[in-house]
Amino acid sequence: MNNERVVLSGKGITRTFGFGKHKFAAVDRVDFAFHESEIISIVGASGSGKTTFAKILLGLLKENAGEIEYLGQKRSLRTQKERKAYWGKIQAIFQDPFASFNQFHRVEKLFRDCIKIRGLKLSKKEAFELMRNACTFVNLKFEELYNKYPFELSGGQMQRLMIARIFLINPSILIADEPTSMIDACSRSTILDMLLKLRKENKMTIVFITHDLGLAYYVSDSILIMSQGRICEQGSAEEVINHPQFEYTKQLLGDVPKLNEEWKLN
């Protein structure tokens, strides 16, 4: 049982699309509670509703029904001031790093915007040192990057800069939507290690949105299985993977190749 405080929770969260007979629930009466410093994976196949759910958590989509609380208080995003305050506490990284940055802003400008989101009042020297530390955290050299545009960087550098950005903002909650699906296995391990280090150092809550049960088992404290917009199974990573209760979870597990078994390719 998790004894840390609940940072984000919701009851009956629902989001529908369409009208009349074409109306459907992409997220259907979902209840959840995420704790401080917890790593949660939301797992499901394409179309299960997990990305829509992530956008609701981020405040990018409005729920049609239900209520979300942040630190025990009802979440309100009606004004620009409320949205700005909320986005200072909850941030995201996505699978496509090039879609996450303004391609016409140099790296230094992107980083200074992060410092502004955090609300820090720093001298030029202090800001430079903080940006340098953020790059050092992800094994990059700020002096070599600060004057470059995102399109001048490699995909691996962009992935690391996304994490450096999170280092600068230091949110309470990070939503990571398939953050390693577009990179090679070696880089994937490095990125995951950096995210786990952020959790350890800053007590950050990390929510992975993924279709990969192997990744979920490797990194998570808790796993939520989504199917057709609903949470069909949830529990500790050990419980869900080793003792699945629902047929859909067993099906997802059956799709994960096992190295110690002969693979049937036809």
C-alpha cells in the first residue's frame, strides 16, 4: 500500500466524442489516484483511450463528466492564470521530440521559457548556470547547443533536451506518452534511467502512457490496463503482470515475446 500523499486523483472521468448514434466514450467513468513519487504505467492497445486520458490529465482536453483533484483540491482551469499555475506543476514529454519545441527558437530561448514557467527570478549568470546544469544532467554540453535551433540537432539530442526541459521546470507530475518508442534500445535505456533519476531526486510522480507491458513492468510501481476507454485492471506491477485477472490483460501479456520460449513465426 502506498503511504505517500495523493497528488492527482479523479472520479468518474468521462470524455465523449461525436453525436447521436455516432457518439462514443473515449474515456469512460475512470477513477484513479496517483501518489507522490509513484511511477504509474497506463497500458493499452491503440484506440484504448490512454492518450485521450493523458490529455485530460494535462488539461489539454476537458472531461465531459467527473472531477479531478490536485493535492486534494478540485482542479480549475477556467482562467489563463489557473492554467499557467497548473502547467507549472504538471508537464509532458512525447514520442516525437521535434513536435515538442518551437523550431524557430534557439535552445537558450526554449530553456529561458522553462525558467519563466517555473517562476524563478534569476540573474543572467544564475540562469546560465541552471541551464548548464540541466544539460549536464542529460549528458549534453550547453555551450555547444545554446545557440542552435532544434532542427539542427539529432533525434537523440532532442530526446535529451526534452528531459533537460523537465529538469528546469521541475514539475510535481510528468506525463510521458510513449517517450522512447522512436529511439534505439541503447538510447531508450539511457532515457529511462534519466527519468527514474528525476523521480528519485525530485520525488516526481511519473505517468507512462504505453502499449509496452515489458516497459511498464520494468519501470512501474503500479499498472493500469485500459480497454475501450475503461480501466479494466489495476494494481501493483507485480500483481498485474504475474497474476492477471482479466482476459484482456492476459491477451496483452500473450503478445509480449518471451526470450526463453520458441517463437512461432508462421
